[in-house]
Amino acid sequence: MDKKRFLVFLLLLVSIFLVPCINAAEIYGTVYDMSLNPAMGAVIEVDSVPKQTNILKDGTYSFILPVGEYVIKATYVSNYNVYSTEENITIVDEGRYIVDLIVFPDLSEESELLLLGEDISLEEIYEDETNNFPWLYIIFILVIIAAIFLFFKKRKPVKKTEEKILEEEIDPKDKIYDFIKQKGGRVTQREIRKNFPVSQATISLILTELESDGKLKKIKRGKGNIIILQK
């Protein structure tokens, strides 16, 4: 898969997750017991995809939900009695909406099973189900951004500067001389330039010094020089 197709695929994937968030609404409120006190420790859930479940430490809650129809259910346990309530809501537009809930005695079979337990704790029952839905989108977007960054990140080759090369090499003349020798004693100046990442002026200076030492001879050929070692 080339870079362009990969980028288009990621953008489509992000749009699938972001479109619901763009038209999302915040549903918030307080869950009250029958005495109209905040039901601290109550559990509230909404049948979104994925399902969102929160344990209310102070009785208040907040959900981010896309446009659609949902059922919000609150469950509260006090003195070994189970209380619950459900509310059907329809979201047609973005915004912030208050939905307060009051829990009433729950006589369902599920609540009877809860009453059979000792020291009932809804926090323990729903511990593995609690989640914060908006964070799923945030984490997903961060992963996509990281994937795009890593995919398009180009590692720039580290090029040694001319000064660094000359510092590392005790005698660059010997290096160039050995290179010409490895090539059979005959090579073009252009080929030397390709194999030694230093300036053209530096190459010319080194070759001139080697020629002065009687180690090689430069023969002009067109726009370049042919370097031949002297025997």
C-alpha cells in the first residue's frame, strides 16, 4: 500500500469515528433517592455502543452521546434495598441537556438476587464495566496521529561534514591513493569525488599534492581528469 492510499484509508477510518462525535450531545444530571438526596454510589449506564457505565461518587453523571435513541438506567443500593429507574431519551441535535433521575424500589428478579448477597457493593459489581466513552475516541485519534507520523517520518541520512571526515582520517591523501590503487591504478576524478564526500576543491588539492609527490599523473580528458598512478 503506497503512502497516498494509506493516508486516505486512515482519514476514512478517523472520519467514521469522528462523525458521531461532531453531532454529539452531553447528557448530564443527578440521580436522587426517594428522599431527593443525591444517590451517592449509584451506578448509571446507557446502552450506547459501546455501553457506558459510571459509578456516581457524588450522585452526578455526564455522558457524551451521538444523535440517536437511548435508555439510561440508574441502580442504587441502600440498607440492602435495591432502587432503580430507567429513562428513554432521544437526541436529535448537539447541545447540553439535563436529565435528572429518581430511583424507586426495584422488585425485579435481578434485584432479589442482589438482596441475597452480604454487604452489597455496586462498585464491586460494576467495576469491570465502568468506562469513560469519550476517552475511547481520544485514544483512537492519538493512535491514528502517531501511526501517520511514524509512517511519513523520514530518517534523514547522517552526512559527515568535510571537516569531520578530515578529522577522522589521519591522512586523506593515503585514503585517496589507496582507492586509486584498488581501482587498478586508473580512475576518473569524478569517481573519486563520488566515493569521498568532500568538496571538489579539496579533491583537486589532494590530487595536486599527490602529483607533486610523483605518485600519480592527471590527464585531461574532456571536462574531467583521468588519474593514473605512477609506477
